[in-house]
Amino acid sequence: MEEGPSTAAQLAQRLDLTPAAVRRHLDNLDDEGLVEEQEPRRIPSRRGRGRPAKVFGITDAGREAFEQDYDDLAVSALRFLAKTVGDDAVAAFARQRSRDLERRYLPLLERTGAEERPQVLADALSEDGFAASVRQAPGGEQLCQHHCPVAHVAAEFPELCEAETEAFARMLGHHVQRLATIAHGDGICTTYVPDTQASVTNDERTS
């Protein structure tokens, strides 16, 4: 990333390794999609007429492996929004973000029955990087998110978690309760999803 596209020989010289060892590493990185072979730049040289050496450059996926400042940028943007427009604007942004999630997930949930919806929602969340699962719990289930891509931002702006919980309730068709969040220091984001039949029975007893 620092030196730009390089040949195996150039990398070997910088790293004090043999070209053969560097090529093995490059092959592995290429298989993982972190580097790719690129066309060498056409510059005049005293090199012979032979085939130009392979040049390897970093891919977008490779750049993602390095530290990013996306969290800091998001926090700064929300701080600016809160300061210039107000806390209500942050809450509105959080709700809009959750609405976008809802629009993508609802078609999947609407194809299934109420009992299958928590698992379908967990599968959809996992596709978006939340590593979600469903566990049985007394009187219902727990929707667990083992990873939160916006945990550092949500730690300062809990409106993101609150809006997400509201979206879960709308998608599942009944009230849910957020029990824990990674943003607040818990190991897992946990949302309690009561069994709909149990809720109906309790309502009938109350009435």
C-alpha cells in the first residue's frame, strides 16, 4: 500500500526474503483477494526484451484490512448534526436508517409464518454482518447479534439501538424487548421476542 504495485523481486529486496518465498505469500494473498496481479507500467528501461515481471497491487479488500476511520467520521457527523440541528435530528436519522433496513428485510419476513420470522430476521442480519442467531428462552426466543458494525457509534448515540429495536418490533409484528447491547459493554446484543401465542393467552386472561 505504501510503495504501490511491486514485483516479487522488489518486495523480496525490501523484506530481505527470497523471491520464491515472496511469491508463495503473494499467491496466498491473491487467493484471499487481498492483492491482485496488475499490468506493469510502460516505462522506458534497459531491461531486455523478455516478458515483463508480474506486478502485484493491493485490492479494495486488502485496504479494508488496515485500520479505518469510518467510526470516527460517523461519530463526528452525528455530533455535528446534534449540535447544529438538535438531538431530534439524530433520532430521525436513526429511524431512517432502520427504515431502510426494514424495507430490505420485510419482503423476506412476509413470506413466512410468525413462528419462523425471528430466524428469518437473524439470517438476514447475518448476511449484513451482524452474526445473528436465535435462542429459545422462557416464554419466547432471544434474537442475538454477536457482532455490531456500528457499536462504537451506538455507544455515544443509543438512538441507533432504540430505532433498530423499534424496527424489529414492526417486522416481527409485536412488541420486543432489548435486554443487552454490545454498544453498552455487553458481549452480545440480545433482543427478547415473546411467543405470540403466549402474548395472546395473557391478553385474554387480562380481559
